Amino acid sequence: MFMRIDHVGIACHDLEEKIAFFERTFDLRVVARETNEEQGVKEAMLHIADGEGGGSYIQLLEPLGPDTPVGKFLAKRGEGVHHVAFGVPDVAEAMREIGGRGVRVLDAEPRHGTLGSSIAFLHPKDMGGVLTELVQAPDTGDAAP
Ligand code: CMX
Ligand code: CO
């Protein structure tokens, strides 16, 4: 079901400062910057590698306000790893299958993620304390295998 690690999401107070740190320290490159009002974040994706099912990234997240998932996380825990995101071939199917195994799926329907992806979250309390995201890469128009 999980094809790869799509990204690791890291919560930070200052997106530009954290981007500069990752660029100069790890030679990573920003491939997308977006504001996602629905998720309450300003974010950047830094490219790590390409694989068969799609790329893998570090996602840096700055909250749009204190009353957002990342804003609340920062207030409670400070900066650090916020979630792990797995690439799946079909997010709606993965939500159904995993939900049917007793894990709370936080989204009723897939939502819009970075770079045209479709995403959904699994409750950290049902995932060993790790907020977990499912990511279906955007349809590139290529024939599905
Ligand atoms: N990782 C692990 N545990 C987390 C967590 C996280 N990121 N966020 C919250 N928790 C824990 C809290 O520590 C708390 O545990 P305790 O009760 O033991 O203290 C519990 O979950 C409830 O936390 P809360 O602060 O009361 O927060 P809420 O219940 O209001 O919300 C969550 C938690 C996971 C349901 C909410 O953050 C959510 O819906 N997240 C999904 C959306 C999201 O995170 N979007 C931003 C990223 C967007 C992207 O990747 O594109
Ligand atoms: Co994410």
C-alpha cells in the first residue's frame, strides 16, 4: 500500500530562515512554495530524490496563524518533525482500507496537497504518536501501469 516516503513535514516559525538553513547545510533545492489556506500553512518542498512512484521531499511548514494544526503544534511542542507522509497509488482507496482497519482518518474526502497532489491524514493517536499523511501524486497524464 505504501510505495515510498513522499515527505517528512517539519514545523517551523520562520519559513524563509529554515529554507536558507536547509539549502546551505544540505544543498537541497526548493521545488515548490505554496500557501494552503485549507491546511493553514505556508510551505516549501525541498527535493531529496526521485523514485519509481514519484519524488521524495522535505516539507517545511510555517503556520498561517496560532489556531491551525501547525500553529497549535508549535505552541505545544516547538519546532520539529510534524508528520510523515507516505506515497500511495490511490489515496481514496488507502483511506478506505486503513480506515477499515480501525485507524481514524481525519479527512472525509481527499484534500488538495502540494503540487497538485491529493492528501489525507491519519490520527497520530492511532499511529504510534506519528501524524501520518497519505499522498497520491498528481495525475501526470501517463498511462497507469
Ligand atoms: N504529531 C503527533 N501528535 C500530535 C500532532 C502531531 N503533529 N498534533 C497533535 N498531536 C497530539 C497532541 O500532542 C495531543 O496529544 P495529547 O492529548 O496526548 O497532548 C493530541 O494529538 C491532540 O492534539 P491537539 O493539540 O489538541 O490538536 P487537535 O486535536 O486539535 O489536532 C490533529 C490534532 C492531528 C487532529 C490536527 O493537527 C490535524 O487535523 N492535522 C491534519 C492536518 C495538518 O496537520 N495540516 C498541516 C500540514 C499540511 C500538509 O502537510 O500539507
Ligand atoms: Co505534508
